[in-house]
Amino acid sequence: MKRQISKANFSLISTEIEHYESSGLITGEQKNEILEIYELKGGLNFIRVVVTIGAILVGLGILSFIASNWNGISHLIKLLIIFGVFSGVNIAGFMFSESYPKTGRSLIYLGMLVYGAGIFLIGQMYNFGGEFPTAFLLWSFGVVPMAFQLKDKYLMLFANILFGVYLNGSYNLGFPYAGWVGVPIVYLAFNYFERSKLLLFFANLTTLSFILQITLRYDVKGLYVTLIFFTIGLLMYGIKHNLGPDIFRVQGNILLGVTGVILTVPELWDVLVRGQSTRLVSILFALAFIVLLFVLIRKGSLISLIFVCITIFRYYTDTFAFLPKSLFFIVGGLLLLGFGYYFERMMKTPKGGTLV
């Protein structure tokens, strides 16, 4: 089975292999054999974008027509329109799949939009109870089988986003029990859809949303919720594994950065300490947090540098606002220049060398 890579990576590999051939390291036949191992990934192109946008516009037009004439249409006609349009576009999509695959896929996308609209319209017709997050849950569960059937990562991404709306919309509406099923499915999809980094990114977001809902369910105090997510960020960044480590590191770095800045707020520590001690504890945490960020910067984390600047600015506005703005900007600028020099020096350090 050929290895799929992006056009940019294939171009880089081709250039390097041609250099090896011209240097006499490999023969022309070996070069061709190596290049045949790879094939270009099928990505978005102009035709797919055009037909997808066209399908969305058609769907919006149909829904607009139905909505504008909704009160004058009987329930039976409404159901026939919904099921007729849904069946028609999906049948047409599968019929076009072989001869015109991009057009066929866009019609299937349209079918998934009509399916979701049908959930809301039928619920309105018969005054079904329930909250709006439940509709997004049903919509996502309808999209998932189609995504697996077609091996379409964009449909799976759409289903993941719908499921995320369900999770986050369930706040104050009861615990989203479907998360116990949905979270494993999004990680199964990551492996099924050729370990797509985009799907992994949203799978992690879905999991974090579900963890947040669990903490809200059990009325966990704000400090402990923030500490839990700070710890999760550290683990995502630091634990070594083969499950898309670069995605985990970036998301973990952002998560620990955001929660770390939040934990510098003194009022958050009222749960543990009282009075002036809250400010002392928050400052001690802030110092430890800055040290941690510098350690990550030492490892090449530009994201950590951003959070150093955010933390400094947070203390400037909260505590040191009496200082002249010019002094603050001068110090901040010097810090950025120093870090820029540091990163440039680190990039120029030979492999295996160390920066002292």
C-alpha cells in the first residue's frame, strides 16, 4: 500500500532524491522505485469547494422556501417534502459518486444538512419536548454512520462539531450521558480515518468538554476545576506516546497556559486560604508557573513565550498599573528581543549541541 503524503512533502522528497541521484548516491531506477512508494493525498480543490458551497446554498434555499410557507402547508405535505428532499439528494449523491465523485459527495453533504433540518422541523411540527442539545445529538448520531460508510473525514469532523455543541449546550440542562459513548467513537474515528490530525484535535476538544461537564455535574469548585485542567494540560504536553504527539503537545501547552494564567487570580484561592494569604498563594503559584514556562521555552515552545507575556501583562494591569506605560513596553520589548535572539541561537546550534 502506498504512503499518502501532501503535495508539499512530495515535492521536498522529490527534490532531495534528485539531489541524491545527481550526487551518485542512488541510480535513476532506485529514484523511481522510491518515488513510487508515495502518492499524493486527495485534498480540497476548486471543484469540490464550488460544488460543496453550491449544495449548501441549495439547502438554504429549500429551507428558506419551506420556512416562508410553513404555516400554510399541512403536516403530511411537510413530512413528504422533508423525507422527499432527504431521500432524493442522497440517492442522487450515490448515483453520481462514481462518474462525478465531487458532485456526488456534495449532494450527500446536502443530505446531511437536510437530515438535521428535518429533526428541528419535525420537532416543531409535533411539539416534541426536549432541549435543543438533544437535536444536535440526534443529528450527530445520524451523520456518524454515513461518515464511516464513505470514509469521509469531513463528515466525521462535522459530526464531532455537532456532538461538541450537544456537550457544551447541556450546561444546566442535565448531564450529557451520551458522552460515555461519543468520546470513544471520536477516537475510534481518528484511527479509522487514517489518523487525521484534524480529527484528533477535535476529539481532544470533545473529551475536554466532557470532562468539564463531569466537574459541573458534581459541583466541583472553580479552583479544583482549573487545577484539574492545568494537570491535564501538563500530562498532554509531557507524556510520550505515538497518538499524534504534536497535536497533544500543542493543545496541552495551550491548556496549561490558559489555566495557569487563571490560577494567578487571588480570588480563586479562597477555597483553600483566606484573607491576604490568597494573594501570597497566587503570587507563589505565578512564580512557579513562570519558571515552568521558561523551562518549556528552553525546549523550544513559542506558545509558552506568549503566555509569559500574557502573565506579565495581567500583573501590569492588576498590580503595576502605576508604572509608566513606556517602561512597561520597553521591558516587554527587551524581553521579546532577548527571546528572539535565544530562539535564533538555538536554531543555529548544531544537532547534539547544547545551549548554556
